[in-house]
Amino acid sequence: MKLTEQEARKFFNLMWALQYFVNKKLAIIPDIKSVDEYAECNTEEKIEVRKALYKDKKYFDMFVKENPQNFSEEDLSVIREWKNFIDGDFHIERFLKKYTVFIRGDQVYGVMGLYQGVDELIHSSHLPLYVKTVLLPYKGKIVYDGLFQSYNIYFGGGIKRELKESYMIAKQNNRIIETLEYSPKTTKKKEAAKPVKNWKPELDRLAKIAKNLRGSSDSPAIYSPAFGLIKASIEFARLAESDLDDQDSLYKSLKKVESALKKSYKVLDRQESW
């Protein structure tokens, strides 16, 4: 969940050049004569330059226009895309193999680390963690700009469940944001949907078998609701397999499953002994 070393090195080469350019315009850190000198400045000094950069997007355009470092068009396009940055407060909700999940409101982002994965900087026991940072597009991915401030806030079970649900909803609906690049040439194409196994033959076979399941006056009382639960569940699965977009029918079918489940609970609650 981090960039390659080459990608990370390129990222900082571009970022320090851009921030040096801003510093040269505004003279925030005095007596800095080169990008290399700026790169050696401490974080506290760079933070002030960083604030000035994100406060006014004109510096991105000015840098691209003047091109003081004689960057290639490819490098300039990266800096041009940085105008699409997103700054603010985010919840870091979980670590995945692919990226780290950042959440703000109902927006869920997949964020890569730079030289280190975010999971190398933060222990999983500290999640969810509330941080302030800046997200940037970079080579079809999303990265943070190298700095984030964490808030010392403990989140209870309610907030944790809400954040998890936000992630699960985004995952289920394929709307985890993995790029901030909007140019047709650089926007990452969505992966083609993987073929889904056809479960219809198996579900039809189960439905045929379940059709013969019946309780009787001689059977234990639990048989009838248990068999009803099986039939309702199979019918729900068949509907989900055949028409996932028909949510109204799915909800109606699921209510039948819930009704059968409640009947099973009632029978079990009434049972004094087996």
C-alpha cells in the first residue's frame, strides 16, 4: 500500500521544487537558494510554505507556466493535476493490501503511502484515527502529501460502526475513490467486472428439494417453521441471483425470511423440553 521507491522519489522531487518555487515568490524561509537547500529545511518551516501553496491554487499554474526546473511535460502534468487536491480532516478507518481507507463524510478514499505505507506509520490498534492532511492525485493513484496531523480523540463503538458501514456501503457499490485525476488521458479506468458464477441451477435444485419438506402433526413442532425458513431463504437467494436490481421484491422476500425466522424462535421459546 505504498508507492515504489522510484515513484516516491519522483513525488518528492516535484513537491520540493513546487514548494521551493512558492517560497521564492513569498520569501517565507529566507536565504534558501536551491531546491536541494529547501529539501533540507525542517518540517516546521516547510509547513508554512505548504499552507501558502494550498491557500492559493494560482501557484500551481504559475509553476507550470514558468517551469523554472525545466521539467518534462509529463512531470508538469502531475503538478497540474495537483490542483485537484483535497484538504481537511479524515478518518483513517482500515488498512487493506491495496491501500489505506480514508473517510470524510460519505466519501471513501483509497490512499497510498509514499516511501512508507500508512500502516508502517500507524499501528492498527489506533484505528480509527482522525487526521488532518492533504490528498493528491499521483500517477492514477491517491497519495497524501507527506504530512498529516493526528488528533488525540478516542472513538466509541457507535462511531466505529458508522465508519465501518460507510466503508462497506462504498465497497459494495464500487464507489471507493481511487483517483482524483479527471483528465480523460489520465483517469484510471474502472476494472472490468469479473464474471459471476451462475448459481441458478443449484438454487433451482434446492428449491425442488425444499418443496417436498413438510411438517406434520406427528413431527416435532420446530419442523414446520424450520422448513418454512429454508423455503423462504432459497426463494430470497433465487431472487437475488436473478434480479438484483429489483430491491422492492428483494425486501418483500426478505420479510418472508424474517417472518419464518420469528416463527422458529417462537416455537423454540415455547418448548419446555425435548
